[in-house]
Amino acid sequence: MASDSKFRSYVSPLVERNASKEMAELFGAQKKFSTWRRLWLALAKAQKKLGANIRQGQIKQMARHLDDIDFKKAAEYEERFRHDIVAHIHTFADAAPRAAPIIHLGATSCDISDNADLIIMKEALQLIAGELAAVINLLGKFAKEYRALPTLSFTHFQPAQLTTVGKRATLWCYELVMDLQQIEHLLQILPFRGVKGTTGTQASFLSLFEGDHKKVKQLEKTIAAAFGFKKICPVTGQTYQRKIDTLITNALASVAQSAHKMCNDIRLLAGLKEIEEPFEESQVGSSAMAYKRNPMRAERATALSRFVLSLATSPPMTAAEQWFERTLDDSANRRMVIPEAFLAVDGILQILINLTSGLVVYPQVIAVHVAAELPFMATENILIAAVKAGGNRQELHNKIRLHSQAAAAQVKNFGKPNDLIGRLKADIAFSKVDFQKVCDPTSYIGRSARQVDEFIRSVVTPIIRKYHRELSRKGDLHV
């Protein structure tokens, strides 16, 4: 039996198999508790600047111990005090003993933990935005390459009029663009909780500064600015409004919706053998069926997407459940839901980057499928061409109806190819119709190719310019 503990204890598949190292580290213990220490340092520096009795030596000692966290000692303190903030105050104080008297001065737990959560979620949203931009860029390139390749469109998963492979890709891309816009909006409005004290009244800080309201307000602004926040919650109870968690997880769930829809389409197209996801040389599709090429990337993305959609139901219930200035029934829930939602969406986007960087298109298969359905779609153009050549519209319509039914019977009853065009060519009533012209698939794609060009120019290109540093991201699959 393996001695390594990781083989004995449960490890989250989100970290082990899906999420990027960057995202996993954002929600790891080191990031969380070093952010707490940075908040304690920012609080002390701002208080000193505003006249509190804090010495520069205390500030310097705190600054030297922001990242060297003794996790074993912190765990021992938490076992003793049953309070994580208090445990880490003591651990920090042990590392910076000169600062021990002023660490957490005037603050309540949520002045540290809530602000840290917002700092980390802001960084996580920025990471998600960059990953979204990378997928949008790859889909834009794919759409451009196949902008004019005719393909069957489907309504109700029944063949409909033609579109193009590139135009369909813009449908996937646009939903992800909408998600990016939503996340960008969130980043603009996401507030810092601020330093509000135990129940949001800032009474402790007002006492510290001997009733000087201006200093209390300046304290809050200084700390928010130190972490890049332009907005601060104007009022809070003990916690920031848990509705903010709902807004964030809703945005993440929106990404999951888009990914699920896109990957379902790709799975269906793989079943039709028109488009496949990348398949590596040594990849195995089935332990039994050696010929299989399963769309495992798209399948995993849809699985993770459903998980995110389920997680998104929890924050609104938590927000609704809060009593007065706070209750603690939010804490255990948030510790699971928020990190897991981010990790899962990060994993989804890792998959989409990998998938869209190597989609394989089979034009000949697509052409066969188009040819099988195009005769029925072309009948209106054939009718118009025959009428222009001098035919009677009603008589011609009836002939097309009869020939169509006969051709459909051959397809459905006997599995034979669609021979409608051959039947019409053999009918003297259609002898003057240019069948090569009316059966050209490009005549049935409308503005699809130009819509792709316009979409890339007006929607994708501005995103590429804005996020050009993020576009080289690689989607690493951990399998």
C-alpha cells in the first residue's frame, strides 16, 4: 500500500484533474492567510498614518512575515480557540512579536476575512476574463477559417436551411462574449467591504480616532485603495452583503451555460462525424472498442458545467437566510461553494482552450449530408426557375410535390440516396432549369460568411486587442 498520504485521503478532482495551478493557488491556504496578513499590515499602516500609536518598527516586522506562515502552529491555535481569525492573529503575533499589541486593532473578523475573500475573488474573476478571451480568440479564428463552408443547420435537431460552419461557431462565441461582458461589469462594480467593525457601525474605529469621522472614512479609503478597489460597500452589517456572492456565482454559471451548449453541439457533430475534438496519437477512446473516438473533452466540460449550475443555487439561499447584521450559517457553505465554482469554471475554460485550439472539420462528410438534404431545400428555387422559363406555377408545384414524396419514400423506406434532383431532371417540365446553379450550396447560406466577418471585426477584434497578453494561454488537461 502506498505510503504517500495523498493516496489515502480524498483529493478534490477539481484541483487534481481540472483547474489550473493559478486558480488552485488563488483559493489555497497560502494565498488566503497571506492576504489576511497583508490586510492587517495595511490596517496598521493606515492607522499609523492617521495618528494611531503604532511604531514603524512594528510595521517593518509585520512586513517581513507576510508569507512565512506556520500552518501547524495556526492549526494548534484554532484547535484551542475554535476561531480561525484569532488563531492566525496569534500565529502572526508569534512571527512578529513587536507588532503583537496592534495586530487587528479595532477590527472585527470580517474586516479581514470578508475583504480577503473579495480580493481573491477579484483576482479569480480577472483570471476567468483572460481565459474567456483566449477561447473567444480561438473560436474567432475557427469561424474565420470556415466562414463560407456550407453545412446543415438544425432546428429541433431536424435538418433546416443551410448555414456555414463558421457562422455556427459565432453562435458559440457570442455567448462567451456576453459572459465576458458580464464579468467585466462585475469587476467594475465589485466593492471592497471596507473596515466597518463588529456590526458595520465603525464604532471601534471612531473610538480609536477619538470621534474623528473624517479619519475613520479616510482609513477605509486608504485600505481599499491599497488593494485596488475604487468602490466600497457604503453600508454593511458584520459581513458584506451576501448578495454579492450571488452576483458572482451567477456570472460563473452563465459561463457554464455557454460552455454546456457549445460542447453539446460539438458532441452531436462528433456523432454526425462532421467535427471532432482533438484526438491524440496514443489516446484511447474505449477499453473495449478500439475504434472509438469519444468526445471526452466536451463531455467533461458539460459535466463540470452542470456542477456549476447546481452550485449557483446555494448563494441566493444563503443571502436570503441572513438574520439582521449577521448569522454564521453562511460560513461553511461559502467555504465550499465559492472556491468550487471558480475552480470548476476555470477547469471548463481550460478544456475549451484545449478543445478549440484543435477542432477537426471533415468537409467531405459535411458535403454528403448537405447533398442528402439540399434537393428538398432547393425545390423553391427550382420552382421559381421553371416558372421564369415559362412554366405554370401551380402545375410545377404539384409535380415537385409528387416527385418529393417519391424521393422521400426511397430514402425512408429503402435507405436509398435522395434522387429528387434526378427525378426532376428527367421531367420535361423542368428541362430549362440550370440545376447546377440552383443546387449550389453557397446559394443557400444567405449572409452567413459576411456575418462572420462583421462579427469578428466588431466583436472579437476589440476583445483580442484588449486581452492580447492573455491569448497565448494553453489549456492543460490533467488526465
